[in-house]
Amino acid sequence: MVSLARKNLLEDIPRFLVAQAGILFAVSLITLQTGIFMGFSQSTVKLINNSSADLWVTSQSLVQLELTLPIPVSELIKARNVSGVARAEGLLFSGAQWYPPQGEMARIRVLGFDPSGQLYRPPEIVEGNLKELHQPYTVMINTTDEDSLNVSETGVEVQMNSLPAKVVGMTEGNSSMISNPFIMTSLKNANAYLNAGRRSQIECQLPQGSSQLQCINKFEEIEEPANAQPSSEPRDLVASDIITFILVKAEPEMELSSLKQKLEKNLTQVTAYTQQELIEKTKTYWQQRTGIGFILGLGALVGVIVGVVVVSQILYSSVADHLKEFGTLKAMGASAGMIYRIIIEQALWMAVLGYLPAMILCFGVAYVINNNQGQLLVISAESAIAIFAVTIIMCIGSAIFAIQKVNRVDPAIVFKA
Amino acid sequence: MLFQSSPQSNFPHAQSASQISICAEHITMFFRSGRQEIPILKELNWETNRGSIALLMGPSGSGKTTFLSILAGLLTPTEGNVYLLGQEITKLSRKKRTAFRRQHIGFIFQNFNLFPALTAAENVEIILNIKGLQGKQARYEAQLLLEQVGLELYGNQKPRDLSGGQKQRVAIARALAGSPPLIMADEPTAALDSQSGHQITELLRRLAKEKGTTVLIVTHDPRIQDIADYITYLEDGRFKPTN
Ligand SMILES: Nc1ncnc2c1ncn2[C@@H]1O[C@H](COP(=O)(O)OP(=O)(O)OP(=O)(O)O)[C@@H](O)[C@H]1O
Ligand SMILES: [Mg+2]
């Protein structure tokens, strides 16, 4: 069949370009809004994704990755002795203050891990060497956080909480859109920065009339002079020090669900999460329990609605402009099906020709933004496909709306001047 | 000249049905205007034979286009029946009427109603497509039809590059697509200068005679009277006898 749809579209090029610009705008809006939403969601769990641990063990009180209570190192030692555990490493994770030599101080999140461990690694080290974190009071920062931390190169010495810190390396792909910058350091260093003056112990008692021993973790503050200059190197962690997570690698044959149960039984007041469970819990928290998740979700929804309205308008007015042609086709015997096909074909052309440049544009924008700001915008292959589907549905939906107009046209219109 | 006086009895008669191409019985049409129902056509009876050229004339607003639309099955009359080629089309569903038009009726309009985005050849081709001819065959047939109206060299032109007379010839080629036994034209020469008008009239006459097509032309144009087998005058929704 002669493609009336395509030829009608291309007949008036300026008009066509304006219409396509509208669709491009709508598709870009959806892509960027959902991209920001996904970038945000992913940034909340980036830390989890950077770990190769099978299980994350933490306090029963965990709400999401960054909101949990500490557990004592003694639990880490216990975990290593649980059969089925191939490896267990501690992760210490808490907020602190950052005082650069020049410029304003900043709120940061210190992440302490074992630099020679296997279960957590910074995603990409672009400057420096992981081994250097074994040195006392050394840290690594993210390149994209240089501005907010007022540090632009390695070798700079700053103060973190009450202790000095030397920037010995730079990483990439570890920044977060919603939270404070990550500072990476060794577990030992982190312990010195974060836990100076805090200690924990497990207290157990036998309640009256019960044969079950009940234990709780207790933390206490020890009086220490503030702003203490480090007299020596950070000490090794002892059983009463506290950490935030125990990262667990299971033995190859071990079933994760049973290992989870075992860990929860053998350790005190902990819950074990698989990587996926912790990701879900954290994402859900940010998406559903915080205003930012709601706002970004709303933005994405508004993007879709504006897209539908813009596309409907364009397609509807295009069909209205050609109404007499559709009337002529109907008079000459074109069946309803043939006319639907023409309108839907036009909608599909508009969808495809609006989608492609919009995607190129959005990938370009994402590339530029992500290079400068960290992973703010995520357009995955899945979301690109989903947005294509949304674009098609949007255009077909508008086409159905436009078809109503053709259906209602008075067939005698063909004789009207 | 044939006037309205068709038999009042049950149509179609076995004998006349083969001869009669278009037959309208007791056509009455009201249009609603606000709360009022305005009668436009009043109890019209009309018929024409196969292969003849019939003219419907009358002043502006007399109801000619309305009557034509009813005969073509584009409008449903308030009352009355229309038989085309022996088939009562007023009884058919919308879908079947569309299919009937596809198979049996070619249309010509005062303002040509060409598709501006398509070339002359494509304008013809798309109608052939609708009628079931596709691809190369349709392109070839479109070329033949353009030859019949003397436009074989203009197939690649868009309507905006053609003169009024040429446009109407493309429209005639399009109306001839699929060789329908009926052609209905509303003021086919009204938008043309007198020379093109004359050419178009002549073309319609020749084609009707060569192919045995029944042609119904609604017109103001007295020049067309020469080619007509029958002329009917419509005034105020009624047929008017003349000399
Ligand atoms: N859809 C409609 N609704 C209401 N009134 C209508 C409608 N179509 C036509 N009419 C009225 O019916 C009358 C006859 O119209 P019609 O177009 O059939 O006249 P015509 O003889 O073809 O006139 P012209 O020579 O100007 O084309 C006119 O008064 C017109 O206003
Ligand atoms: Mg008229």
C-alpha cells in the first residue's frame, strides 16, 4: 500500500520537525526523569554492589544500609567459626566531620574495610594504591567529591573528626547523589576515627523461670580528652570494638538460606541479608519512605503524563488536518481497518523518529553529567527498551484517540468545499 | 428526458432491474437545526439506466449534494430506499455499504480531494490498493489509468504542480480505478476554467460511452447539458419538470 502516513508526515517538513521536537522533548523528559530516579536508587546501594559478599550480617535493628546499629567485633570472630563460612570480613561505616586545610568543613561517611580483604573493594582506583591504606591515618576519596571536600590532589593532609588524615588515593564510581561523600580507609584507621572512646560488651543474663540465656550488646562511652593528637598508630581491633557489617562469603556448596539461619542463631542479635535482600530493603526505603524517592518518582510520572499529552496533541492535530483525506478514503471504500492502519503507521513513525534522537540526546547528557558529577543519571538497556515501549504505547494510545475523530467524521464531508 | 415517475410498486422488477442502475424511492431527508427538523428532500423518486449520463441540476441549497450523498450510501435518508445495481443499499450495514462503494462506485469532487502528499500516480495507486491491487501491478495499472486521461507524463508530479484541469483528470483516473460501474460526480467542472471544464466534460462522456459506465453528475454548469442523456432539476427539495 502507498504509505500515505509517511508521505503526509514528510509533506510539510518544518511542521514535521516541530512535531518531532515535541515528541523528542517528551521522550527525553521521561528518560531523564526515570534516569535520575534510577541513578538515585542505584546510588543508594552502590556500596552493596561493590562487594562480593554473599551475606551481609548486621544488627537486627537495620532499617536500610546506612541506618543500623553497630555490632561488636566478637561477632565477626564468631562468624568466622560458623561452618559454611568461607570468609568473613568486617565493615565499619559511620558519619564524621571533614576539615580541609582550606575551605569549609564537610559532613562525610567513613567506610572502613580490610584493604587486603576480598569482600569489599573500592570500584575503581584511579590514583594511589590500595596497600597505602595500611599506613596509619590514610584515606582515599572519590574524584567527583573533590569539590565538596575541598581537596584536589593526593598528598593533602586534612583532619577527620579529631585526627589527622592524609589523602593517598582517588577512586571513581563510588559517589552518592543523596548522601555525604564516602571516605575510604582501613578498618583499623576507621576504628581510630570513629570509635575513639566507644566500647561494647555483650551482657547475658538468665531471666527468672527461663532456661534460655538472653544476651544483648551494650555500648559504653569512655572518657577521653577530645582533640587528642595521635600518640601512636591506630591499634588493632579487639573483640569489644564495634563494626557495622560482617561481610560473609559462603563455602561454594553452602546454601545461603541455611547459612543465614545458622549465622542468626550463632551470633547475638543479628540479621543476615543476602546481597539482593539488602539492596531491595535499601532501595525500598529510599523510594517509599523518603521525600526524595517520592519526588523523583513523581517527576518520572509527570514525564510520562506530559509525554502522553504532547504526543496526543500532535497526532490528533495532524489527523484533524488530514480529516478530509480520511473522509475521501472512506467514501471511496477504505475499510475502518485500512484507516486505522494508516493512523497507527503514522503514530509508529512519529514514535520511532522521536525516540531515536531523544535517546541519543539523553545518552549524551548522561555521559556528560556522569563524567562530572558521578552516576547521577542511569539509562540502562532495560530502561531504554521500557521507554521505547512507553513511547510506542503513548503514540498508539494517542492514535486510538485520533481514530475516534475519524470515526465520527460525517462521510458527506467529502463534498464540502 | 426522464423524470421522477418511477413505479410506485415494489422495486426491483425482474425485467427492469437489469436495465436500471440507480433507483431511489420516496427519499425524504430532514436535517436537524437546533430544535427544528428542516426538510431538505421531499419524497423523491428517481432512476437512471445503465450506461447513461444523468445530470442533476438546480440552484444552490436545493439539496443536490445531499441527494447525491444518499444515492452513494454516504448519508442515510430519513425515509426511503436506494437501490444500486439491484442491491438495496439503504438496508446494508455501514461496513457493507463501504464495501459496496469500494467495488462499485467511483467519485469525483468539485475540489478534487487529491492527497497533496502523494504524486499523481500514487493518488491513483492508493485507491487501487484499497480495491485490492498491490505493488507493481497497482503501479502499472495506475500508469494505464493516467494514460486514459492523457496524463501519462505527469505521474510523478504532486497535485500542487498540476493545473486545475489536470488535477481533475487525476481525480477521474482515480474514479476509474477498478472500473466501477457507477461514477458519481459533484460539480466536477465548477472549479475549472471553461476550456478545462469542456475537456473534463468531454472526457467523462467518452469514458462513459466506452466503458458503459453509469455517470451521475451534479452540476450548475450549463455546458455539461450537451452530454447528458437525462437532466433532472431539483428545487427546494423537489423535482421540477421543465420544457
Ligand atoms: N449536515 C447538514 N446539517 C444541516 N443542514 C445541512 C447539512 N448538509 C446540508 N444541509 C442543508 O441542506 C440544504 C441543501 O444542501 P446541499 O448541500 O445538498 O445543497 P446543494 O444543492 O448541493 O447546494 P450547492 O449547489 O450550493 O452545492 C442546505 O440548506 C444546507 O444548508
Ligand atoms: Mg452541492
